[in-house]
Amino acid sequence: MLAAALVLAGCGGSDGSADPPATAAPGSDDGPLKAFPSAYGGGAEVTGARADDNAVLVIIDTLDRDAPLTYDAAADVYSGGIRAAFTDELDGRGRYIVSNVSGVIDGGLPNTVDGSELTFGSWIHFDGIDNVTFFGQSAPRGGLTLHRDFLRVVRSENYIVRYLTVRPGLIQGTPIGDDRRSTPIKIGAEGVIVDHCSISWGGEKGLIAGMWRENESLKNTTVQRSLVADSATLGFSVNGGGNAEDWAGGGNVTWHYNLLAGKHRTPNLGGFDGLGVIQNNVVFSSGTKLATVYHGTPQVNLLGNYYRIFTRSGTTLNQWRDLGDGAPRIYAAGNYYEDDTGVLLSGAPGEDNRILWQYLGAGGPLPDRVFADTPNEPSVPGPMAHPAPLLDAAEALDAVLDDVGHNAYLDDDGRPARFQDSYDLDAIADARAGSLSFRRYSTDWVLPSIPEETRPASYDADRDGMSDAWERRIFGDLSEGYRGDHDGDGYTNIEEYMNQVDAL
């Protein structure tokens, strides 16, 4: 079941009755253990901290971004601010990052900046730290929102990032051209999954899942259930550093079940030779181009997306940039496309979805040789063996709007619950109404009200990142540690606890 109900299901009763095992969440499938039960696509088998048997727990216990970490040797736990939680090397150990606080973490960057003023040391930036799982759903009601700040992760592999809101809000009418210095979340290399994040108020792009301009490969990456809005452009996944020799290899890149509301790049996808999938996204665009495929020879499946375009122009289509260095193999089917002239594609079987494509720049239809009659398949076994269930475009509209963005948390009793801030709720309501009120470079960005809460001491007395109440219900006592695997299913105990949100 893809659309999440706004009620709690299978979470135990208020009388303290036992919860069912979290691994019974809907969305599970057979095969190798996934990042979490509802993970699909290129990043489905990312392990995050689980890859390191000596991974350490890091608890964010303050909204002071720059608070240093302190180490509790008895519990083998670090605690402190979010910047150090991500960027300190911690003797090369993998890390599970959780939060015992909710609210806005203000990076303190000025509201109006020139791109050259934003150095990589200005925000949460790190390079070469592997095996990380960020559990944003661990925070109390309201979760964590980064403001006047960016999260930039490069040349770092094996990452799981779930339930985080990033709203830099620095531009105030002046876009920053260098996407390395103005993108709310830039995360990439090999093995990344970004799930249920809310991203807006960026400069050049909203979310880069890849290694664009970093001279590294892009491989095994998923962006899912995320809400990207009100940035200059929206989504981008591309290999390497911008030269033809950087575009070889890579692939297994998927964007599915996302709401992309703004101008264009919904998302760009290319610069690699492997499989890329753009599936069941809801796209509300006022801009000039949709998904642009370019560089290398990517095999692209464009399936069951719902496009609502508000300003029709000759370039309000998906595009291929032909640089003479390769050719894509594009399979497009089941997409819904409507603009201000009417419905171009209804999403019905048998429609010719090739009409959604044209040359970048010169315009005009693409030649038949770049299109495939059957879906592209992965060239090697691996994470693409966990494809996201394919919905038709109308189903995707409802399923995405029912469950997208930073919308879940675990309460003090260790049970999953819903919360979504007013900005995201307005964006979703806007899409349900068939309109697009959110425009890029707003001059009146105002942060929504976010609850500022701290977990009580009784929530996690043994400092293992899991609610004591939940541990007693599931384990019977507090003797289990966060790295253990009580039921032997492969997920660590802390993953079992956090994966409860998959059953919502």
C-alpha cells in the first residue's frame, strides 16, 4: 500500500499492549535486505551505518548547530549539535544519527548573499565520510528544519537520509548561479537514498542527488517521497565533473513518488551510461523544461508521472541535449500531461509518449532511434531488483499527495505519528486544487511554526536512541543495544525502532 493513511495502524494500544514487529511494514519485498522496508530503486540496498559493525550512535541534543560532540564511553554514544554529528570523523566509524530535539536549526548565514560569499566551510559540508544513517523521524513532534544553512555531502558513500527539512531562504530575489554553493541538499557518490525530505528556498537547484562538478561517479541512488519546491530549479542527478570522459559508467538512479513544484528540472537525469528511472512523480511546473536527459548514454524509463504545466512554451517538455558523445535509450509510457492548452496525454495505455521529448536548445522532435519499445532493464543484478511499484498517473497523484515530504516522527512512547508543517501542507493543498502558488525567489519567505520540543529524560534513559517504553514492549527490558539484532532479521535494533514509520 503506497498511500499512507493519516491514522496509526498496527502500533499497539494505549493500554501498553505489545507492538507488532516493525519489519511487518507494508512495502516489504523479497530479496536482499533493503535500506528500510519501503525503500525502492537504485538506493534500495544502501545499508548506511549497518555496514559497520562498530557504528556509533550520535544524538543531536541541542538546536545549536555548532555545539561540539561529547563522548559517553560507558554508553558508546556521542551527543551534541547537528554539524559535528555529520562532519566529525569519529575515528572512521559509521554512525547512526538521531535527534532528541525538534525545531529550527539556524545556520546564521546572511539573508542576502552573493554566491562567492558562500564557502564550503560556511555550512554543514563534508567530504569522504561513509556509512551514515540519519533518522530524522527520531526527533520529537515537528522534526528538524535547517534554515539559512545547507547540507552538502560529497565523495561520501553509503548514505541514508530520512525525514529532514532544509529551507536555506538566503536568496531573497537574487539567484546564486553556482549550484555547489546554493543547493539545500547536495548528496552523492555511490549508494544514497533520500526519503521523505522537504526541500525549498534554494538558489540554483533544490536537490542534487549526484556528483555533478565533483569528478566522481554517480551510482545506486534513490530520491523518493520528497517534496521539492520554490527553488530556482528542482532536481538534478548527473555523473562526474562536466567533461565527456566523466560521464561513463554510473547509473541505477531513480526518482519516484516525489512532489516537484516550481520551475523546471523535474529532475534532470543523465551523464551516465546505466539505467535511470523517473516514475510516478507529481510535477507542477511554471518553467521552461522538465526532465532533461543529456551526456553519455543513459537508459531512461519515464513512467506514470503526472505533469501539470502552467505556462506552455516551446521548451516545456522533456529534452535531450545531444553533445555527440552518446545517445540515450528512452522508454516513456503512461504519463499524464496537461498544460494551459489542454490535456496532451491522459496516461492511458497506448498513447505515444514520445511527444513529450524534444532536442534541448534547437527544439524539434527526437529521432526514433533514441526511443525504446520496451522498458529498459538493469544491465547487472542489484538494487534495481527492487523497483518501486508502478501506479498509473492518476493513482500516483493521489498516492504522492497522501504521503510526501517530512511528515512523520516517533512520539515519546515510541509510537509512529504524523506531523507536517504548514508550508508543506499548503504546497500539497495547492497541488490538490490543481494550482501552483509557490513561485521561485519569493520575497516573502516566512518559516512556518515548528514545535520546539526536547525529549524527557525518561524517554531514553539508557541512551541507545530507542524509546525505553518501546524497548520494554518489544524486548521486555532495556538490555538490548542499538547495534543488536533481537529478532535476527538483519535490521539492527535501532533500525527496527525507526522503521515503524514505514507502517503508517
